Amino acid sequence: MEMDMERDDSSSMTALMAFVIGAAAGVALGLLLAPKAGEEMRQTIKDVSRDAMDKTRETAEMMQEKARSMMNRGKSAAEEGMDMVREKAQEFRGTREERTENIVDPFRNKM
């Protein structure tokens, strides 16, 4: 179930990145084809570039947060798994010691 969620998160992030890149490419192409004066065109390109950088930064921050969240979930799951393994190992040790005592006790009593 968690793997499905991670896969969904990953595909969502990929789709979001593709959208951002496609939007930036579309805006850049639109600017290059739009008839404007040189100074006005340079200012428009600066503004669009700044906006694209801001959106890219926001997307990167969001992706980092998602990665941290996924890492924390994985870490928690691993810790729970290790706790379960320790618990089962302790149960096994106790059971093994009981069995050993059950086998050895009759011989001790005969000696």
C-alpha cells in the first residue's frame, strides 16, 4: 500500500515537473514570436525568467519536502520492522532457553 502511495507521489511530481517545464517553454516561445521593441522585449524576458526561476524554486522546495516525508515514512517503517525483529528474537531466545531447560532438567535430577 505504501509503495503505491510512493509511486503515486513520484508520478505526480513527474507530471508537475513536466507541466512546469512545458509552461516555461511555451512562454519563452511566445515571447520570442511576439512583436515588441528591443527594450520592452528584454524586460519581458527578464520578468518571465524571474517568474520561471521562482516557480522552479517553489517546485524544488515542494519536491524536497515530499522526499523528506517519504524518507521519514520509510525510516519509521524500518524502525517498526527492526522493533518487531528484536521482539521476535527475544521471544525465540526465551523459548529456546525453556526448551533447553526442559531437556536438561531430567538429566540433572538423575545425577
